[in-house]
Amino acid sequence: MLDVTVIEDPEAAAVSLDPVRARLLAELAAGPASAAMLAGKVGLPRQKVNYHLKTLEKHGLVELAGERRKGNVTERLMRATAASYVISPLALAAVQPDPDRFRDQLSARWLLALGARLVRDVGTLITGAAKARKRLATYALDGEVTFASAADRAAFVQELTAGVSALIRKYDAPDARGGRGHRIVVAVHPTVKPQSADEPDRPALPVQPEPPAR
């Protein structure tokens, strides 16, 4: 079972978003189970669960893990193909975000568009690497920092931009024979914290308003 996989097909995305099927995927991510075993957990007849399982299997979201005899019946044990799923913007290709359409480093929506492109591109690369039975060379850095003030945050962003730009200038070799381009995405955004029902969400630092949509 994969840790995470990307859903690119629109029909598969629609299937995964069905509440019952999403619940079945969650159950099967925990371990193999038959339609009869799942029926009691989700509160549906076995025949109905079996119908949903066949639909999930058709779109590659679940697979056969084995079979077992129970009385005069042979039960199919199914398992999820991944522990978690991410829906690629390719599932909504006609309206997928385009970061090149509107570039604004201070826009949260532009950051979201970059994130969507990251999911799309890496998902496509994973699919290609799996078909070619090759490993995909990637790198990611994730961390948190608490800024004492908005001024410190601005200074951090300025130094980060200068440092990354210097590295790009140092190692960029667009004319190198056999070289391969790589995309670099660096993002800074406030952390999302759990929110109690009686406490409104308050940003930790002043947020600069976004420009009107163009």
C-alpha cells in the first residue's frame, strides 16, 4: 500500500468524494476487509457495500488483497491502494489554477495556485516514474518559525528571497548538455491552529489585504 497517491481521473475523483465510499476507503486503509465485515461498520447491507467496492475497484482505489472461505461462500478481501489520497487539479483540468495568469508574491490565492500546480506536477511525475519503475528525485523542507513582529517577518522574507535567488544564480546552467530543469517553490504562511467553538480565529500577525481580482 502506498502512503499517498494522487487521483487525476475526474471519474475516480467523483467516486472518492462520495461519503459512503470515502468511509469505505478509510476502513480499508486500516486493513483488508470483506463486504460482510464492512457492512456492520458502515451500517449498510452487504450487497450495497459490495456494489460500492466494485466501483472503487474499477477506478483503482481499492484492490484485491486475498480470498477466504466462509461456509459455502468465498469472500473477497479488499484493501485500499493507498493510506491517503490527493485529488489533482487535472481532475478539473478546464478550471485548474494557473499561477502564470496572475503573479503576486503577497497574494494568498497565488500561493494556493502554486500549491495546486505542485500537486498536479508531482502527481504526474509520480505516475510516470511508477510506470517506468524508476525512483523520482525530489526534496522538500518543512518547518515553523514564530516571528516576534510583522517587521521581523518582512525581514525574514527579504533574506530568504535573497538567499534562494543567490543559490539559483550560482547553480543555474540552462545551457548544460544533459541538464534537467527543476522547479523551486518556497512558501511562507501563518500556521493553522485548532480553534475552539467559542473562540474566533485571529491571525497572529497583521495580514496585508489582497489586491482585487483581475
